Amino acid sequence: MCAAPVRGADAMVTVTFLSSVQDFQGDRVREAVDRLRKEHPDWKVEVVPPEASKPPLAKYKLQFGPAILVDDRIEFVGVPRYRMLVERIAMVAAGRPSPRTAQPPPAPAAGAAKPPAARPAASAPPAAPPSAPPPE
């Protein structure tokens, strides 16, 4: 099963802001970083400058940025509202999966019977549609 890892009590969350290579939303990035550092000193907050952001942005198949990584996983492209950002970081810190993350289907119970395998379709022509009842 693919569940989020459970963190220890001393594990620190790392929040990395990848700057836009076009210096887009630079003020919002700085504002969010300053506020996070002030209100959440237990989180490690980093800002990657525009030139150094190019390789990580390419790794995540992004061209421009900004983007936000939480523990080296991309969580946002662009700068979200501060409340949304804090809630998502807190979810990651608690080891809970994001509700927007695609989850694999649940595994069947060990004792449950498996449904029979579907048989391949026969190559017979399709049946004719039922004809209308004869007029009386």
C-alpha cells in the first residue's frame, strides 16, 4: 500500500520555494517566506534563487515557476493563499496524505474471494435487435 510515511516527533518539515526564472510573484514569495519563518520556526524554509531554480523546475517538468516543494515533493505551482499553504504543510508534517493526491485503489482483503476473470469476447456477430410485435 502506498501511504504517507509517519514522521517522528523530531522530524523537521522542509519547505522549499523555487523562484520564478522570470522573477514573477517575487514579492509574494518573500512575504510568504518571511511569515512562515516568523510563525513556524520549527519548519525549515528555503528560497532558491531564480538561476538555481532552473534544474529543480525542469525535474518537475515546469518551465518558469514559482513552485513550492514540501519535503522534496511538489505541492503548489504558483503561490497559494497563506492559509492553504500552512494547512498543506501541516498535513505533510502530520504524515497525512493530501486529499488532492491520487491514491491507489484499496487492496482487497486477504480472505476475500476474487471475482472470476472476464472471458474474452467471442467473435460472433452481434445479435439482431428484437423486432416489433406483430400487428393484430
